[in-house]
Amino acid sequence: TLQSQFRKVGWRLAARFTSSFLVACARAAMSVPLITGAGAWRENEAAGVKRPNPLDIESPHDGKVIARVEMGTAADVTVAVAAAKAAYGEWSSLTMKRRATIMIKFHHLCEQNAEELVGLICKENGKNRTEAQGDLAKGLETVEWAFSMPQLAQGRILPVSGGVYCHDFREPVGIVTSIVPFNFPFMVPMWTTPIALVAGNCVILKPSEKVPLTMRRVADLMYEAGVPKGAFQMVNGAREVVDALCDHKDIAALTFVGSSAVAELVHTRATAAGKKALCLGGAKNHLVASPDCDVEMASSDIVVSFSGCAGQRCMAAAILLTVGEQTKLVEKVCEKARNLKKGQESGCVGPVIDKAAMERITRHITAAEQDGAQVLVDGRSWSCDAGYWVGPTVLKFPPELKDHPAMREEIFGPILCVLTVKDAAEALAVENADPHGNAACIYTQSGETADWFARNFGAAMIGVNVGVPVPREPFSFGGLEGSRSKFGEHDITGDGAMNFFTKVRKVTTKWTSKPNAVPDLASFAGVM
């Protein structure tokens, strides 16, 4: 019939359209790179492993897909651990000086390829160019600390009794893993990886699935420098991979950087599996402006602190406490925040990481406004069809809203909450009530005031007229133990990382049968 003929033609057209659509989709998928894991496990992976579908990586700048990332499985972790065990003997038997020499070469290769690495950071994370350069430079500082370890990790020796000596020395702990966030694609992996490697450990890194490009290129530079593919490996993925890293019995130590809620869960799971675990969480950093602060200097620093890196850093300012009404300071902060432009050129504010982040941040602004906060600078106007943009936002809270969710929860965006307090004691009480314990700053021209706050803040990293008080090497990075910013012991860089990634043996030696020249009741060497 005519109807059946139309039906056949319709099915043919549909089939032809479907075929063309599938071909177009396949070509589109092929036009962006697939970012895989790295290391020896890729060469030994089991055949037929069923993985989740690759995840699209979108540019925060315009929302376009720039790559797809392979999502790993628990089976991939098992293969990676086996490869690390195979490499551990040879890698750990090298002298620390030899491993440090390899890190020196790696540092040189990163500097040689700095333009490419900075470009990748801008592309996948959204940082402006200066911030991406800072990400690289700060990461390389920890690499520099790592290749100084032969001068820092030396053991001690001391005669402790007649003919008896004690000495100690460091050894690697074995196979270790680091789980890192999206906000600093190069720097945060470098907090742990080079120190762990120079100490003689084999490292399995799980980069953020949101920013896999930078570290995939860095892995190639590691191998070019001379790090064996079994000594440094990368497994991409999400929760399944994290759970497997926490649970695997042959992984001796684990570090994590992310939100407080997840840091606590990871720490609990990893320690239950018998691991050393150091998990850094989120922050809600307070800045206190004393009435004597330098308005021009403080206002510039405050704006950089809360809006730099689009507020996506655990050292960003979250709350400004003004001691008394400081109209000139708040007006200056608002003026400078309004003058910032969106973009990825130096001096501009870049996008936030993805659509979910943009929506979460704007929800916080809207909720605060509806509940009675005054919106002095509104960054919601930056929202557009392309990319994930939220501009610098300043919210002023009345005293009755000091416990509002926006004043308590980590927002991780370019938002500054302003609250007026009557005196320094109240400012300290507000800051001390926050459980994060990460960072705080006092703006003042008084040494006495600065010293009082520095000694009484409930945070580990303190700034005096410095709103992003990141400790520079050789000082180490980490929040206050027992707070929501740190689960576990040690800082995550410098001496803290060296202690975390090593174990210390103590040896007591006697080569003589002669008794102690002087009676020594504390010696157990051959004496009953």
C-alpha cells in the first residue's frame, strides 16, 4: 500500500540519519584526545577490563569539550600496585643522591617545557596566565626542596655509653599514593610526589578527573628524566579508584587533598586498612582588619585573596571581620573588586571549574541575599552562555546572620563575606569558633596586635598583612592538627612530607667487651 511504502521510505531515512549521526559523533569523539593513565601498569593491564565510559573534559572558559579522560577501575589499581612492587627493589636501592639527581633533571625539563605546561593549566583549569605560572613555579619549589633531601635526611650518631653507639637512618615506606584535587593541576601533585620519590618510594598518583592533561604531560617528563615507569604511575578515575587505593593492603601510605567531608571519609577508610594517611580538607579563612590597618595595602591584598584563582584555593579569604565600622576599607575593597575583568589574561578573574561549581556558588549568593545579607558587589552578572563564570562578590552580613551557611560552609568561589565586630576579642571569638583551622590573617600596623592574633588564631598558617599566607619552602604546608583542614599527622610538604614518606630505624651497637669506664645505670648493654 501507499502507506506501507511511505513507512519503508521513512525507516530508510531514519536509518540513514542515525548512521550519519553516529558517524558524526564518532568523528567528534576522535577529534579530542583520550587522556589515559601512565606508567608500567598500562603495559601490563589485563585484557578485557571493562571500564566506565570516558569522561568529557570541558574548558571552563567556554564549556567546549577539550579532551576525554579514561576512567580507571579497581582492577587497574591492582595492576599498578603489582608494577610498583616489581620496580620497588631497584628504585629504593639507588642512593638518595642518585634519585635526587633525577629530580634535578625533571626540574630542568619542566622549566624547558614551561610554556606548554602553563598552557595546559590555563586550558583545563581556567586560571589566568599569571596564576598558571604561579602554579608551576610553586610546584617547582617543592621539587627543589626534594632534591636537597640528601643534605636534610641524614641520620644521627652518638656515643651513648662506654663503647656503645646509637645511630638512626631513614628508609622509604614502600608503595604510596597521592589523591589530588583540580584547583592546582601541577602544584598539589608536586607537594608529595617528588619528596616521596627521592625518599625511595614508588608513587601511584590519582589526578583529578577534571584536570588530567597537565599531569599526563608531566608523567612523560618524569620518565624522560629517568624515573622508572613502575616507580611513578598515574591511574585516572573517580570513587572506585579512590576506594581501591584506600583498601589495597600493599599500599603503605596515602595522602589526599580535597573537601573536609571527603578527607575525613578517606582518612577513616585508609587508616582502617592499616595505612599511614594524611588527608587535607577544606577551609573557611578569616581576615581581621584592625582599625589601624593600611587601607590601600589591605584592600588590594583582600581582593587578591578572595578573588584570585576564582576563589578556588584553600588559602583564599572567605570572611573579612572589620573591628568597628570601617567604611573606607569596605568601599575600597568593593571598588577594586568591581574593576576586575573576566578573562584569562594576567590580572583578570578566570572561570570556575565547571557548571556544577558555578551553580553552587550562585545559589549561596542568592540564599544569602534572600536571608538578609546585603550584596555590595554581585558577581552573578558574569554568568553567560559560554563557560562557567562567577565574578567577585562581596556580601555584608548583619550580626544576627553571623551563623548563616555562607558564613560557615566552604563555598570555593570568589565570594567575600563581611561582618563587623565590636573589638579584637570578638573578632578572635568568631574566628576561633570556625572548625577548619587552616589559615587566618590580621591587617594592622601594630606589632603587638599582630603578635596577639598570631598566637591566638585557631589556624595553622597565619598572615600578617598577607591574605594568602602560603608558607614558602623550606617552611611546610598544612592546617591545624585536630581541625577540619587536616586529618592525620605531619604537614604535607617539606619536613612533614619527608617524615611521612619515610620510616626511621634506630641501631644501638657495641664492639667492645670492656665494661663501662664510668658506672652507667641507664645502660642495658650486657648488664643485669
